[in-house]
Amino acid sequence: MSSAARNFYPLHKAFRLSPLVMALALISPLHAYAAEPTVQTYQAEHVATQTHHFHRDHILGTSLDVIVQGASKQEAKRALDAIENEIGHLDQLLSTWRDDSEITALNNNKQGKVSPELFEVIAACENWRDKTCGAFDARLGQLVTLWEQSQGVMKLDETTRQQVLNQLKAESVKLDAEQQSIALSDAVKFAPDAYAKGYIIDRALVAARQAVPEIQGLLVDIGGDIRVWGDAPQKAGWNIGVQDAFIHTDNSAPQQVLNLNDQAIAVSGQGYRTLAGQTHLLDPKTGLPLQQVEQCVVVGQCAADADALATALAAMQPEEGLELIEALIGYEAKLTLSNGDVHQSSGWNSLVQLPQNAEMRTVASSSAAKWPAGYQAIIDLTIPKIDVEKYRAPYVSVWVTDANKKIVRTLAVWGKDEKWINSNYVWYRRYGRQMTNLDAVAKPSRQPGHYKLAWDGKDETGRAVAAGKYLIHIETSREHGEHSYQTFDLDVKAKSSSQTLAAQKEIGAVKLNFQKVN
């Protein structure tokens, strides 16, 4: 693959997350989402006559695919022209692969007044660097160049890597918003590809909508990074297929199909591309290629931020990465490690398009399907005694959400200490801190032993819920101990079922039995 084919592909990552992620705010002012070469787009076999598909090669060193929905052929062509014009304009400003681009001039001259677009991208990259404690770092262009020059013949010696990393201090980049100027130290060479491609996708989609307001739906896909908006050809949403993390061929069947609406999807990881014979992703802390994450998929509210998050999560420990995602509203992620382990955020399953077998169609077509009489979901869990000094009973949160992550019922919150109750951050950040009656919900911590919880199909107000798909979440944490988070997929219908989750450090095996009890 030529160097041009790597244009605008994530080139950096790594970090150590602190508890400060609770106050994270999204950086991009745009609203949409993105993905990568491990993502395929799926459309229905029979699309409406108002649906138009376009494909262009050699766009940003890869390909461009556009779907325009609900417009005439002439209008769709105008939208495509607007997209290509915006991409060309931003490529001239942001491409590190062009000798005549504005960012190349900045990297060479180390200072100067820049365009609003370049300033916005660099400022966003610096913000993500701060918000991710360095997991996302667009300053690594010099290290990327050194790795490419080595061509795998020799590894960068530790002294060279450390010299570069030591120079990449906070004060090595200065931004002046009033003057729209940027100054860099000699060690800094910006390579913002992991944010810039998503940014271009966001801007291209906006440009098309402004040029042709009649458009009813739009998909913009650059090399697999995707943002969708409006009506999809299949009406129920845009179906985006995510390939298996370990299969890197373009024609492989998707492992999962996601249903997206006004969203973006981005993928990062070891994937197809290599840097000097190794993964293209660098750890900003060590300057070495990352090896732990095979694939990281992020769905979010704009392509630029989803792209940056996918890059950052590939450099984090899975628990830290998911903590970051859970702190953000409107973002979900799935991480596949090189050893095959899979970690996903609490709302990931709500994005997955379910198989359309007859049984599922029956449930989906009957919105009035009732909770089967006499059935309950019984959760059996064990809190083990851990032989450590100053043992404290863990905080345990168990709750139920529907397929869209809307809270249905909180079954248990064991632990009332205000100082520690937010340590179960998945439950607390999404639901707990919004509750005005938290004192009434939380109960004292439970000591080691066996416990049983039951859900009778009622919501928080005591009203019966319908049959269908639900998630049961179990989260535990202990002062000076470990944190764990697991979920059951519960398909409520008049049929018994049983599931088991493996034991974690702070909690034993958890069993879920859905059964008729009377």
C-alpha cells in the first residue's frame, strides 16, 4: 500500500486515565458520527427510486462512497459536488501527505497565523490530548516519521524515542485564539489524521445539506469512516456492518450489523495497516507501536470525536477506556483485544440490529405483547470473602434498561457512603446522579454471602412493562479494590431461560433464571 493510501488514518494513541473523566465534554460543535476500513455499509435490496449511490476512488488516498436519499438525480449530483469540493478544500489545509498543504507549512515553519479550519482541528486535538490524559496525541508526527524511515530494519533506540517524548511537554504548543495563530517547539510535528478525517466527513455532510436542503437522508463514507443523517433507504435506520476484528478482507461478512440514526462510527486498531512492519498506532507514553487492542469501534455524535475516541481507546486499558465512554452522553464502544477478549459499553447492544427470524418478527410486530403471567427474572449472586487487610464490603448496583438504554428499574444499590457511591460509575453517571431519591434507593453494603434479587416485570412506578428485549446490568466496586461491570441480555417471552456470568474479583458467578414462579 502506498503512503498516500494511509492519508488521514489514525497514527497515534496512549494514556493513563484518571478519575477526572466525570466532567468530560464533547469538543466538536458538529453533530453526527464515523467508522473505518473494518466497517461495511449495508442497504436493503430494494431501495426507493429517490435513492442515489455514488463511488469515487482516489479521495484522501482512499475511496469515497455517498448515498443520497429523497432527492432527484440532479439534486443528488449537486450534493455530491458540494461534498467533493469541501473535501478538496480541507485536504489542501489538513493533509500531512501534501507538501503544499497548510499543515505542512505549519510543521515546517513552527509558527504562524492559520485558517479557521486548521486552528479548529489543532485546538480540538489539543483538547482531546488533555481530556484523555495523553491517550490521544496529535503531536507525534516526528516519531511517526522516524518509524517510517526505519522501514523495520532497525528499531528506534530508546534514547532517540525518549528525547522526542521529553520534548513534547504541555508548553511545546501555544494557541492564540484571538490571533488565530499557532506556535510549535522544534520537536512537535502535528499529525492530526485521527481527528482530521472525521472532521472532513462532518464538514462534507454539512456542505451537502446546505447546498441541497431538499435532501432527506445522507451517508458519507471515506475509507470506512462513516457519518449518517436523516432517512435511510430502509426507513428503520442506516444498517452498518462491522467486520470481525481478526478478518481484514474487504469482502468478509460482518460480525455485527448496527442500526444507526444521525450518528457516526469510527474504528481503530491494528487492522490492515502497518508502520515499519508493525501496527501503525503509537503509544504517546513510550513511542512504541501498540499491540494490545486488535479493534476498537466507537459510535458517537460526530465523526471527528468518534475518530479521536477510537484512537484514544486503542491506547488505554479496557476498563479505563470504557470509563471514558460511559462518562460521555451519546457514545458507545466495543473493544476487541489481541487475545480475543471483548469489552463493550453498557449501551452497545442497543445499537445491534437483531436477526430477523420469525420469532423475533412476531415479538417486534406486537407492541402490545404483555409480560408473561407469573414469570420473573431471578438474579443469584455471591459476594466472596476476600482475604485482604481492612476489607470493605463492595458496592453493588443491579439495574434493568430497555434496548435503548432507558432505565426501567433499579433492583439494588448496596452502599450508601456518599464518598464512594459514584465508584460504580456506569450506573451512577447514567442514572444515579439524576435520581432525587437516591437516599431511598441506596441500602447498606452487603457482607460476603449469597443473595437473590427478583424482577417481576414492573418499572420504577410499579407499572407492568411489555415483553421484549431488556438488559440486566451488574456492577461492583470495592474501596481499595477492583471494579467490574457485566450485563445479561434478557429476551422476555413465555419461555424459561438460564444464563451465567463468570466470577469477577469482587463478585462470584452471577446466574440469571427467567422462569414462571406461580
